[in-house]
Amino acid sequence: MLDRTRLHALLERERRNYEARLPRSRAAYDSAGSLLGRVPMTWMNKAAGRFPAYLDEARGARVRDIDGFEYVDFCLGDTGAMAGHSPEPVMRAVRNRLGFTAMLPSEDAEWVGAELTRRFKVGLWSFSLTATDANRWAIRLARQITRRPKILVFNYCYHGTVDETVVTLGPDGTLPRPGNVGPPVDPAETTRVVEFNDLEALERELSHGDVACVLMEPALTNIGIVLPAPGFLPAVRELTRRHGTLLINDETHTFSAGPGGCTRAWDLDPDIVTIGKAIAGGVPIGAYGVTREVADRILAEEGADLVDVGGVGGTLAGNALSIAAARATLEEVLTDDAFAYMTTLASRFTGGVAKAIEGLPWSITQLGARTEYRFGTPANGGESAALSDDDLDDYFHLFMHNRGVLMTPFHNMALMCPSTTTEDVDLHTELFTAAVRELTG
């Protein structure tokens, strides 16, 4: 059993150290009177030290705060900076791109679309500014061509702020996710929910015949990493086809699995792929790709407005700056060789943590360049959510932060980028081992 008294004492020590080290960040936070929640995005309040460190600059795998401390960054913008911070090819593309947005296409877009096709196998692409929008538009298109009202997601999935997906599984079916802000309708009207890796439940819910699409990450990533059980993903594909339901792979986080995400690494066959965050090296972007069969069905819809106000576009979507950054990222930064290097580092990271937690009922799971430890061994989202421990999370986050390592504030995820080094990984192993020893005595 974990000694909670010891944990709380160590946590308070780390919080005091954090506050003492960051007076300028604390002052900036306290004086931010014009911002809702005192931060430019309310999620930034998810800080174990009760206020966030403020950014000065970020390059490669390093972040510096306004108090002058430098950190090895394993958060990497919660995947948005998987290419590393300020990668030179992207910076060069941004500097050279005259005219950021003009509501006109650029020639780079065809290159990016072709490269995404090579990586993810689906053949026709369209762009947004976020993965949330890519998911939202893909859902609308799926509903349009199937004439079905509902979608299906897996419990404790994460697909951005799409209304239909901020849900959980209750004893009688779909419920709003705890804390869901202002859901527009009862989510049971829009969404069916089952546990990841539960094929019996998936078939039962698809049998109603009202599900336009299954929107899924091939592995859950925002509630710890939960990998698919053997045979699960092929069975999902077979069941969706049998029931006339489209299959959408959201590769925004699972892009860590390799140059073409899980779709390529595991030879998957979705109807639609959505992605965002990392593919433009930190410049805002999202994208969705469809098979030619799905594209034909979309373009055959005579009543669907795809070119004006039909709900699947945006003024800044596909802008020349984002597309130029995506080309530079995919062509020169997040290459096949880079993924091989990043995955090797993640394996080293995983091995170090695994050794440190020997004898504890904890686990660490790797997905390519991404790895995460969890305080148990869950098989689905519900089980993983039940293992959440805010005090343990905060202790490890603050222990690392106070000694020069950043982890993802929402969970215990570490991501490698092309600039991460073996020394960075070994520093984390050393610190994590020390944190575990202090905690366990």
C-alpha cells in the first residue's frame, strides 16, 4: 500500500520548491487580470504547482521559462511540437512564405496531400486549422453520406472538443463526460459509447443501424496509452463494414507510432483519417483524408454545400502558411529516419521506467515515439480512468519540473522529438528512479 501521508508531505515539499524557484512566473500569473482564468487558454491552469511556468523560448527539445530555467521537454506541446520546437526547416518555410492567407490555394498543398496519401493510404485530403475541426467535419460528412444521425466512440476517448465525443459510458449507456461544459444536447441523442477492446458491445451498438461512423484512435492515448487487444482492430473494421458504418482513424496522437501513424504501422484500412498538431511543426493545422470511394459519395451529394456555408470549411483552413510549414515538416523533419530514431529513444525511456517500478503494481506502455506510465495495468478507458491519482501525478510532475524535466501536465506522457538525446532520456530515468525511491522509502 502507498503511504499517502508520505506522498502528501513530499508533494507539499515539491510545491514549495516550485513556487520559490519561479517568482517571475508567479508574478505574471497574479497580474494577468484581463485573461479568463489568468491564462490565454484555460487548460494552462492544469499545473501541478498551482500556477504555470511562463514561456520565454523553446528550441529543439529544450524550453526556457521567464525565470531563466531550462528544461528537457518531453511534453512537446502535448504532441503539437513532436517535430521539436522551432525546427529550422519550418522556420525557413515560414520566413520565405510571403502571403500567409489569401483564400487562394498554394502549390505546396498538392505535395502535402500526396505525402499524406503515401503515409496514411487514404487518397484525397482537405485541411483545417485543428484536429478538432478535422474530426468535426469528417463526422458531418459521414452523417451526410450515410443518412445516419449517430456516431460511436470509445469510453474515455479524446478527439478534441467535438461535442459528440465529450462523453463517457454509464450503466445505462451514454452520459456527458464529468465536467463537460454546456453540452448542447443530451449526448445520448448523438453518440453511442462502448469500452475499447469490447467487441461484443461494439457489435451490439452497431446493430441498431443508426451509427454513421466509428471515430477512434487505434490506441487510446489521453487516458494513459491503452493498446488494442490482438485481433481487435481487424474485427472493428469487419464489424463497421458489415453494418454499413464508416471507420475514422484519428491519428493526431497516434502519429507517434510511425511516419504514417498506426494506420501504416499496423496496416489498417480506415475510410477516413484525421490528424493535426504535429504535421506542421507547431504551426496550427488539421487535415482529414478520405478514400476515393468515400470521396465519390461525398461529391455525389447534390444537396450538400461543400463550397460555402455547409459546415465543413473555414476562412483560414488550408492557408498558405500552414501548408508551407506542413511541407517542411513532412519533407525534412518528421521523416522515416527521424521516427526510427525517436522510437529507439522511447524504448530506452520505457526500459528505464520499467526498471524503476519493478515490484510496484504500475505499468508503462509505449506507442512508437510516445510512452506513458500508469498506476496500474488497464485494458480499456474505464479501467484506466479508475487508476487516476492526481496527487501521484502532481508529485512526479513537480519532482521532474523542479529538476529540469517537463512532462505532459494532463498525464504522464513522454514524447521524443528529433532533437531529443540519449542524455535527456537518461536524465529522466535518473530523476524518476530517485522520485520512486523517495516515495516508497
